[in-house]
Amino acid sequence: MHKPSHFLILFIAFPMFSLCFGTHHEDPLPVSQYHDQVYGFRSFRPGWSTDFHGLMTTRRDRGSSRSGSPKVVNVDDFGAKGNGQDDSKAFELAWKEACSSSKAILLVPKGRTYYLKPITFSGPCRSPLTLKINGMIKASPRLSDYVNNRRHWLKFEGVSNFVVEGNGDGIINGNGRKWWLSSCKVNKFLPCREAPTAVTFYQCTNLVVANLMFKNAQKMHLSFQKCINVKALNLRVVAPGNSPNTDGIHVTETQDVMIRNCVIGTGDDCISIVSGSRNVQAMDISCGPGHGISIGSLGKGNTEAEVSNIRVNRAMISGTSNGVRIKTWQGGSGYAKNILFQNVVMKNVSNPIIIDQNYCDKEGECPEQVSAVKVSNVMYRNIRGTSASEDAIKFDCSKSFPCQGISLLGVHLVGQGDQVSTASCENVRLKNRWKVYPQCS
């Protein structure tokens, strides 16, 4: 009689242990496994897979790649010094050599800091390529170096079958302090000017970014734009909580994405997913400080937005200004649909669950408009913790296009200390409710 009860306790306890601690003890994958893993990558759409190795290589290439060792292209061999001077030219030359080689590894050695001006690393490359960052790459501190390109610092464009990975010590440092101090969000007397995203992957296919730290970006840390089949694994993304617009991982116009085992704490969204993105998974995420995990903003300037098939699973969100958020502007069009947030722990989070179809980041009120981005088929499942705001659940949906098909299953969000948490639910059509606190009135 006693054995079944012990088994039941173990069965219940193990998933909770995995949720709370499993993300921090999973060993990073060896570099040799990355290309193998991405070839077999599956999204959460059943039956979808990609084998780009088979598509990219001929039979003769496959035979030679098995027997030959990768060609190591060391940036130091092209004149990089890592001594505080500009190493941009050496990196450009090393990239050209590696990109034109067969089965190459472009190596940034350990123990040095390489300063770079804005650079675009362009493809296509001859064969699958690995960029191995063991040292630190740091942005030039001179704002004058960005006169010709204030939007990007490091940009990888049109590269397929590409692995960017570190050994656990590799760092990409945006050196952003000067940019933050010159931001109009920090000093309202300054004009609002563009600041560069630290690392952008643009129109890349079959991409892995893994085992790296991104820190102190000028603006966003890591952006995937118009990419297909992306894995972001075992990343740490950090910046001060008051650094403006420093999103951790930004996904735009990108499909089939896996973000996993990432620790993110910045001055803006830990993860932001915007228009044109679909089939995105974020799993085993630690978020905070920052603005939480956001879909949007969508529909700004009366634009059309489309986001679908988003899954956030197993996240710890701490001390953020939002938890899991969907934000859309009035006047937009399109949709945000088929979205799942599940197995999320909130700790002292303002607005733990929020849908805001009246988003406005301007001073004063934004004018009321009829059109809106439609929000539908959103599920919140097994979300628990503490709210730093009175409203633990807030649905501020459009009068013209109410939120539809919203499900709350196993949601328990309490106030801090003696504070009582509440729910504010405007223009929302709930589909399923089970064990929910606080309840919509």
C-alpha cells in the first residue's frame, strides 16, 4: 500500500524540480553537435523538419567533409592585435578567407579584447561556416565611427548553415554606456536619435547562436530579421535595468525559431517578437530585470502586423515591469494568434499577464482609433507567483475588435505581502477558465 503513494509523490515532485532547476544544469552542447542538431531541427509543427546539410552538399562534398579537418582561420593571422586598437580590417579579411573556404572555422582567440567599428559580414559562403568566439569582441567607443551606419554594429547578412558559438567565455560587448547617456529616454532635453543594434542576423538560414554572452548593447543586443530556422541556445544577455531600448533577443519577420536555456536581464524586453514572425518557441528562460517577454508592439503607425504560433514554456520572470505581454497600437491591422504561455513563475512582477490593445509609449494619450490588430487564441496555463502591481491580470482590449478565445488554466497570482491582487478585463471573450486567481469581474 505504501509503494504506490511514494511513486505518486515522486511523479509529482520531479516535474516541479525540473521546472525550477533543470534549465541551469543542462550542459551546453559540444560545438561538434551544433551542425548536426540544426540539420534535424523540428519546430512544434508536427512533421516539419529540415536537413540543409543534404541540400547543400554534393555526394563528393559529403565524402571529403567526413575525412577532412576544418580549416581554422584565426583573426590574429590577418593582423588582429587585441590591444585596444581597431581590429576591423583584420576581421574583414579573415571573414573573406573563411567564407570562401570549405568547412572553415573562423576563430576569435581567448584572452584578448578586439575592438571593432560597424561591420557587415556578407554571404553567401562556400560551405557551412562556424564563427568561434573565445575572446571578447567590443564595440568602438567613438560615436563618430557610426556616422555612416547608426542602425547596426555587427551585421551578418545572407549567410546560410552558420554556427556562431563560444566556449562559455566568449563575449560580445556593445560598449553602450555613451549611447545610453545620449538617449532622449534618459535625458529628455536631447534629440531622439537612432542607436545601433549590437548584433543583427539578416536573411540568414539554418542558424545556430550558442554559448555566448551579450552585454551592454548600444540598443538591442541580438536581432534575427528575415531569418529561417534559427536556434539561440545557452545565451546570457545582460545590461543595466535602466539602459534604454536594450532588448535581449528580438525576433522580426523570422520563422521557425527555438530560443532555449537563456538568462536575460536588460533595460527592455527580455524577448520581443514582432510582425512577420511565426513558429517561435522560447523555453527555459530566466528573465529580469527588464520589461518581460513581449509579443509586439504591433501595428504602430496604422501598419499591418502578423504574428502566429508562439510558445513560451518554462520561464522564471523576476522584478520586471511586465510578465508575459501582448501589446498592439490602435489603428493597426492584422493579427496575433495561436499563442501559448505555460509553466511560468512570476516573482515580484508588475502586470504579470497583460494584453494591451491600446498601447501608447508617447507622452499624453494617443488618439482613439477604430482599427486594431486582432488578438485571438491565447492560452495561459500553469502561471503562478507574485504581482508587484494591483492588477495581476490585465486585458485592455479593443472595443471594435475584442480579444477572442482567451484561456486561463491553472493561474494563481497573488499580491506582495498583504496586497490583494485583482484582475481587470475589458472587451475580452474568455474561452476557458479553470482554477484562476484573481478572477475577471
